[in-house]
Amino acid sequence: MKLLSKILKLDSLEQSTKYFSNIGSKLKGGEVIEFVGDLGSGKTTLTKAIANGAGYKQEGSSPSFTISNEYKLDKFTIYHFDFFRISQDPGIIKYELSEVLNNKDVVIIEWANSVLDVLPANRIKISIKVIGLSSREFKIEYSLESNYLFN
């Protein structure tokens, strides 16, 4: 499968949340998004922007301690997994992840190293590089079938 790639530099939190909220507004269900970035680079903030763009009206929270959050919407649920605290085999949580990967819901994953073997090859991978206090460079890799999110 051929992956497309784009690099995007956004200079403020407002620009970043607007861009990712727009992606959220285009979600159809079934998308898998992997965020890659250092601690504090904005992965959870951008996940909240995606959920808000998809229609989630409440304030989201970080699943760093709970491992997963669910944002329930009319058309689908967004499952947000944060595997930062999982350094060994994720066990039952890996099974939970594989269950939601095979349906019409949206899955967003942070710190995916311990579960890469269950993630689909056609996932959207967004790497975040901090280049300033609120400036970020995003490398977005995606398949042609996900192109509708980035037009």
C-alpha cells in the first residue's frame, strides 16, 4: 500500500486546534489515528480538537492514568488510548484495542509502540515535532483512502 505524506508547520495552538478540529469534522468512522511525539507535544490536546470537530461538546481529558477514554457521538464513538504508562505487554488492554479496531468507530492512539502489531497498516500516522513554545511541525502519513481528511 502506497502512503501519502505531507509536512505542515503551524505556529500557534489556535492554528493547530483549528486544523485538527477540521479533520474531526470530516471523520466518517473506522479511521485509526496514531499520534507520535514527545511528552508535552500536544497529542492529547489535538485528540480533544478532533473530538470537538466531530461533534463532542464536553471537555475531554487525558487517558494517561486510565489508559483509554471514550467520546460518544451519534454517528460513532472515538476511542482514545494512551499507552504511555505501558512499558511491558499491555495484556487485556491490547485485546480491548483490537476489538474496537474492527468496527465503525474512530480510534486514536498515543504511545503505540507496545501495540504496533495490532494496528492496521492503513492507519493515519501523525508525528509531532516541537519547534517553539506553541509552534509544531506535523508529518502526516496516510493512505489514499484517507485523503478526504486532508483536502
